[in-house]
Amino acid sequence: MSIQMKNIQFPSASYDEWKEQAVKALKGKPFESLFTKTIEGVTLEPLYTEEMLADKLGDYLEKQISTIRSLKDSDGFKVAQQVYGENASQFFTLLQESIERGNDCITIDSRVPFHWDEDNLSRLANCLKENSFKIYIENENDPILGVFDKINEPSVKGFIVSSEPTDLDTFNNVRTIAINTVPYHHEGATAIEELAISLALASKYAEQAGGFEHVISKAFVNFAIDTQFFSEIAKLRAFKVLWKAFSKAFNVDRLAAVPILAETSLRSYTKADPYVNLLRAGNEAFAGLIGGADYFTVHPHDCLTKPTGKSIRIARNVSLVLKEESYVENVLDASGGSYFIETLTAEYVEKAWELFLDIEKAGGIDAYSQSGKLQTKLDNLFQSRLKAVETRKHSLIGTNIYANPADDVLAETNPQFAQIKRLAITFEQLRVNYKKTEPKIAILTYGKLKDFKPRADFVEGFLATVGVVPEKSGEITSLDAAKEWLERADYGYVIIAAKDEDAKLLVPSLLEHKPENLLVDVAGKFKDEREIWLSNGLNGFIFAGQNIVEKLTEVHESLKGVQQ
């Protein structure tokens, strides 16, 4: 049997043949409906082939792949677990525990709930002498920097993440020029902006240092990795290609790899249903591993509120499991040669380089920021992301879809991440508001179960996003029964769920008999009936593609007014 299998050959199919079958499967929908336009302005095709890749990149493909594979700073994927603690004693206990359990790079945000006094700095110094580290500081006067006065070994290795370079030149292996794109990421930047900004920051620091050689020896880049799996892989790969082009502009003879640090994005993290953050973290860490990050920090799933020993351990183990069980670490550039990834990488390189040149023409990153162009761009991008979530064009599992109405939004906030612009915030605020007012809401289900169930389920999921579990009338099969139920219904808000032809008969009659203060919506668009129904007392409609936050905010305000 095995010999026979080896001799079997499957016929190859051309792109045109595949397209022909795809068009048939679409049953009248245009083939172009399979193309996806991303927020970066890149159009994703439904299928990528070797011929398409060769046509787009030609001889450049080999150069792209060789550049990516040669610019790996480390020989692996190192775990950079952040250390937390409510006091100094707990902090240092957890720090030591993290080292013993697989933490390769001690990661510390200097904004801890205790003081960096002489004793704590001495204890920290002893740890940093033996382990590599990544330290987030607020500025060059940050108290934690006093730890370097207590370290007499210039061979210590680590990274200082700050908004401006830090003067620690006596420590040759401590990289202090942080090309940190994470703040821009959380403001809404796409992969294109992050890549362009990384080069613009490097250009700025080279000018400040009086040359690029100092930047090469002291710089590192820090990226946030979001849930768009393939996009994030391509982003990290594209950076290496861009870094080579950037270095050539400074006439660098011997190109050196710059360390790539990365962390899970908090833009998509949520306070309600925080365990979904575990799925996001795993997806993002795996993208970082495949994309070639040298150090990776997984933020605990409850880091927005209060990380626990358990959540910190789980976060660390996400990276450890990926390292040990995926075997990706044993492969150089695991996604290299993928028609899709290579094409996307090249697209990002082209678009990011173009934006970088625009920033430089504007006078550099500082001038570009001061002009307001950068913030306007980031604000527009964030609003586009927010709108996509609020209309369900982008799924935020557990928040705008498949939400658990029993979840609570914890009031506690971790001050380290309090200022992050997250996509779930508007849903969380609405959930809190609905819990305070506890309005009585029901679905009037008309007809047989098979007729109303799809729309009733949609409405139930719609309301679940703000923590509401509506009551349901059950099968109502006559107009008189529907009128009677509505007249005696003790609710503030009722949504009618019925198939189109039933709703067109039911709604006008019910509007004549509904209690004065009762808000009534209907599930569906009903474009032809819209104006007359609204003029006769219908509150509105619930339908797919609607802005959930806007709709349920309006409903809440109306219900609050009625209750008052």
C-alpha cells in the first residue's frame, strides 16, 4: 500500500481552473467578493500561487528571504515575563520564582506599588547581574535606574525601554535606544505605521547620536503583536528587510541584526470575559515566534485589573509551551517561502518605506508629530477599528459576539495599563450602565419556532453584548394573542422577532395597542415600511451590520428617561 501511495500523482490545477470552480461555488456572487481590503490598504487575494509570487517579486524574492534569515539577533525565542508584586517582598519572591520556572529575561515596569529604596535596588542589582532584563522606565530620572550604581559588572545584558535614549554607555551590553512602536500601536497604528515609525525613530536617534554606528550597537525595536496572525508575522519579517535598506542609506558596511522585542497587544484585551485574552495571547505569541521575535512578553489575561500568581504563571507558560511543543524555534524563518506571507511582507515593505520617506520629508518624526498629521492618522485608524468592532465587521470574541451576559466588568484597574485605548471599552461601559439600571427587556416571538428563532437568537446575542438576558414570550401564533401579551407585558423594552411577512402584518396592529411608555423595536431592516412604522410609534430596528454601541446607548438613555 505504501509503495502504491508513493506512486500516486495528483493532477495540478491552474489558477484559472481554480477560479472557474470558485465562481461556480459563489452561485452568482461576484468573484471580487473573495478579495479582502485590510485596514493597511492591502488587498488580500483568495489564493496565492508560485506564479503570482514570481510575477510580483521576481529576483527580489531570494534577496528578501536571505535578508530575513540573516538578520536574526538571537538563536531562539526568549521568554521575557513581566514581574508583578503588591509589595517588595512579594515582587522579589515572584521574580525569583519566574527565573526558576523558565523566565529568560526579567521584565519590569518601574511603576511598582513600592519605592525603589536602597535595599530594593540592591536586591534587584543582584538579580540583574545573573540574568538578562528588560526594564520600562518613565524618564532618565526614574529611581529604578539607581540599580546600575550598584552593578560593578559591565557585562550585564539587557534593554531599557523609554521614550528617549538613556545614558548607560559604560554598560556595553545594555541597549538603551528603544525604537518603541508600542505606544503608537495602542493609539491605532497599523503594521505600516509601526514599521515606518520604527525607521523614523531610528533616524532621529542616529541624528542625535551624531552617527548610525552608535544606534546599531545600542538600539532595539519593540513591537506589540495583535490578533491579525499573518499580518503580524509579515510585520516582523518586513522590519528586517526595511532595516537593511535603512542601514544602507547610512553606508553601513557590515550589517548587524537589531534585537526584536515584542509583547502581546492590549488593544484587543477585555475586562469582561478575560479568559478570552488567553486565546488572544496564544495567537499573538505564536505569530511572534513564527515572525522571528527574539524576546517575547505575554501579558497575563487579567493584567488590566490585577494579575495573580496563577495568571502570571499561565502567561509565562504560553511562551514555554509554544517553544517546546511547536518546534518552530528549531526552524529558521518558519513562514519563509509561503506565497501569501512573502507577498504580504513585500507589500508592507513597500508601503512602510513610502510612509517613512513622507515622514522624513516632513522634517522627521518630531516635526511630523508636531504638525498633527501623525495623531490625525492614528485617531482615524483607531476610529475605523472601533467602528469595525461596534458593527461586528471585526469580531472581538466575548465582547461584540458570543458574549456571556453573566460576565462582570471588574471596577479595579491596573494603573500600568489604565491609559491603553482598547476596543472593548465602549462595550464594557455600556455593560456597567445596563447593570446599574437593570431594565426589563423581552422578545416577542411570533409564529412557529423555526420562523422566529434565527432573529430571536440574533437579538439575544445582540443584547448579550451589554450583559442583558431578555425574557421571551414563547410561540405566539395569533394577532390577538400578540396584542394581549403586549398590553399586559411588564417591560420597558420589547423587540419583535418574526419572519418578514408576519412582521409586516403584526407590527402596524401592535403599534396601535402598545402601552405609551413601552419602547418597541423590530428585528430586521424593513426599508419600505421604516418611515411609516416610526411615525406610528415604533422605536427602531435591530439588524446585522448595525452599530451595536450606538443602538444600545440610545435604548439605554430612553429606558433611563422612562424609569426616572
